[in-house]
Amino acid sequence: MPSARRITPSSISALVVLATVSATPIAAQASQPTVVAIDGVLCDLTRTLVASDAKVVCLIQPGSDPHNYRLKPSDRQALSSASLVLHNGYNLTPSANKISNSAKVVAVAEKAIPINEDLDPHVWHDPANSAAMVAVIAERLAPILPARQQAALTARAAEAINVLNRVGDWGGNQFATIPENQRVLVSEHKAYSYLTNRYGLRQITMLDSFTTGGVLRPSSLRSIKAEVQGSGAQTLFPESLPVSKTLRRISRSTGLPVNGAPLFADGLAPDRSTVGTATLNICTVVQGQGGQCDQAAADELMARWSAIR
Ligand SMILES: [Zn+2]
């Protein structure tokens, strides 16, 4: 299935060159610049793009909940000494909105995906959007890296975009293996619209909200039960383990099992890259809904991503 907008490596070179020309380059420094990556998949995207040319401080650890994150004193220290601060935006981490709105703070998803009708922060679940985020990050990194590192940055960004576009295409092949009447995803909070829209799945959520937490009212339980039954759903996908009370209630009420493997809604999965997280989520949905996942091809994409230097 084609993606609405696709970033290509040639567009990134133009962006980086433009940024290099228009920004005042910082003279070679004795110490490396520091970049703070707050949330979502930014930690891995940024580390992949800078390689060893800058220090990257990641605030929200993989598997943690950005929606309820509160900045710590050590976070504030890192933020004040950073040359560049990247956060996802679209209110993924409400506490990030409290950071002073200086030029060094960039809401990456808001720049990369400016048209987002529902203001859904979970944009990276479409790999094409992750590619667009790579382009924005590379553009913002260019002015803070020394001139001698610009060519390497451009090359890394181009390869990252290539790999993410391949992941997007690979995902389409995996979802195509799910029987047509089972192309549905039942999850907890409303985090997968960009995945389900790209790949033509129906999304059913227990909580009609972009954030985690919240209690289900009995009337909602009835409406979810009505929506899930006959939808083709084979399983309910948890977003964390142990499984939430809400999910257990819906499982009892609908007779659908809770999937053994969780989905990673809010950023990177522990010990996984952006590509590792995307392929894991896609395989979890595909296998849970009765399709087959080409793990060998996923492993190749993960290895290609890890090889970006
Ligand atoms: Zn979320």
C-alpha cells in the first residue's frame, strides 16, 4: 500500500545542505555537542544519525510511559547544557511542553508530520513518518556538528531513510498474510492509528484516548464488547505486562484471549532500535491475527539499521 508522503534520500541531502548553508556553523569545539532526546523513538533515531559525533542524552527509557513522565532535576541539568533538544511533540510528553520554547527545542513529529488532524502523537507507527522524522533531525543536527562531519551525517540520514522505507514496504507484505476478515487490531489506548491507517486494518480501542491509564465505565465495556465480537479480532493486544485490569475484564467479557506478547505503543521496546521495535510490533499483530511474519527479512533490516555508522 502506498504511503501518502515518502521522504527520499535526495530530499534529505537538499535539506542538510540548506541547513548547513543557512546556519552559522559552530567552530570545532574541544568537547562534543550534547543533544537531548526526550521521548518516542527519538533516542535511537538521534543516536543513529550522530554516531560518535555528538553526545546523546535520552530522558525517557525504552518501555517507559511518556504520557505521565515528570522531568527530574538531572533532566533539567541536561536540558540546560544541550545544544539541541528533541521531543516528539503533539503532547506525547506533556511535561516536555514546560521546557522553555527556545530555538534549540524542536518538536520533531510536529515538524515532520505537520498535518495531523487528530493530533495523535504516535506518528512513528508508520515507518514513512519515522523517515520524515529522520529528515527533520538531520536538518537540525547539521548546524551543531562540525563541517567535517556533514558528509557523514548526510550519508547516515540517507541510509536511515532507505531502511525505514524498506521497513514500511516489508510491513505491507506481512499484513497481507492476515486473512482479510481478520485485519483488525484491538488495543488499550488509541496509539496505533498510523499503523492501522497505513496497512488497512481496523482499530478498536478500549480507551478512547491517546493517553494511557483511565478506567472503563460499564457502558463502555458493553460498547467495546459489541464492537469486538464479530470484528474478526483473534486476540486483545496488551501494551504492558502484567496485563491491566481493564484488559482482563474485556477478555472475560468477550471470550477473546489476551495476546501473550505485548505491543510497544509509546516508543522504543527495551533493547530494540526503531527498526527492531517496528518489526516486533508488526510481527506481534500479524501473528496474533492469524498471519505469518517473515522474521529473516526483519532481521536483515535490523542488521542494516545497526550497521549505520
Ligand atoms: Zn501513547
